[in-house]
Amino acid sequence: MSPNTKTHLIHDRDARGRTKIGWLDSYHTFSFGGFYDPNRMGFRSLRVINDDRVVPGAGFPNHGHRDMEILTYVLEGAIEHKDSLGNGSVIRPGEAQIMSAGTGITHSEYNSSKTEPVHFLQIWILPHTQGLQPRYEQKAFPFEERRGKLCLIGAKDGRNGAVTIYQDVDLYTSILEPGNVINYHVQPNRHAWLQIAQGVVTLNGEELRAGDGVQISGEEQLDISTEIGGEILLFDLA
């Protein structure tokens, strides 16, 4: 394939895997746990996008990871995080949290509310190097920085206040209101993944709904709009 060939592939929300147990309802964009699809093994360095809903007071007990960049992006509610580095925090909408598992880290994530459910995306990205020192970082991004425009929340160089991702990827988010239009140019020899987190948006004239993902390879102009509102994550990938 020529590096400048345009390719779009929509990963339909209804083709995702699903894990549904008493306290967790999780949809898997890529193969994860008991869900395996050879056509959904990740995209570039992007390995996992899990769309999780957890009932009040429940969550993931302490467990371990290695050699993975793990991001948590909360859509509704709040997640309480604790890890073996001694970090303890609550992650709310508008915040980006990343944990570099590196040589090994354990952590737990619980719904911090006893009455309200929590809805969040868990994202795994393969790091550029194995055996890195584990670390934790969390930053808040005001609503106005995300409203109707792309806000950089993660980057390999941590520029402009973004959290640092140990991989050649820029991660943007945006909350779109009816009538908003966002334009983004995917550079030659780069790739992109657009994840619809909430609502309904249109990409280059094609309607997409919450849970849909689009992989994009080659130079392309992206025109993203909405008539009813939505929230997106856009990954610019090597």
C-alpha cells in the first residue's frame, strides 16, 4: 500500500466483544479476555479500548500489569485508583490518567460512589521500549478546552500540559455540541483512530455512534461534526 493511500475501516460498535458479569458491563473494541477476533487485534500501537460500566461500590481488585501504557478516561461518575507505587486518587470526567506498567505494577480501580454507576474507557498502548520504570500521571483539562475543539491530553513529549505517553502517539479529546465542526489533517505516513465515546457524530459525511471506532491510514482530511452532540477521542499514531 502506498503511504498516501486513503483507507477507512469502521469497527462497528455491534461487533465488539462483551463481558457482562454482576458488577461489570464491558465492551471490547479489540480482542481482550475471552473475546478473540483476528481482525480486531489492535491498530498500530493501540492495543485495547474497553468501554466499561461498573456498578456503585464495585470494581477491579488489585492486579498486575507489565510493559503497557494504560490510560483511564472517565465519561460519567468517578474511579478510585490505588497502586503499588503508593498513588491514590479519584479520576473524574475531564481528567487524563496514565500508568506506565513498565517492569511491573499492581493497581486497583473501584467506583468511588456508593450510589451512582461509573462509565469510563480503559485504553492500552504498547510502549516504545520494554522494561521502563513504572510511573503514574494524572491531569485535568477544563471543559472549555475540550468544548467544540480538539484538546491534546496525551503525547510522547507531554507538550502543552498533556500527560506523557511512552509511544509516538498524540491523543486528543473533544466534546461536541450541535453544529460544531472539527477539522484534522492526518499527515503522510501517519495513522489515526477515531473513537466515538458518546453521542452521534459524522466523519466525512458518514454517521457514527457511541462505541464505533474508525481506523485511518494515509494522508487524509477529517471533517468531524454533530447534529445532536457527542464526545470523541482521536489518536494520531505512528
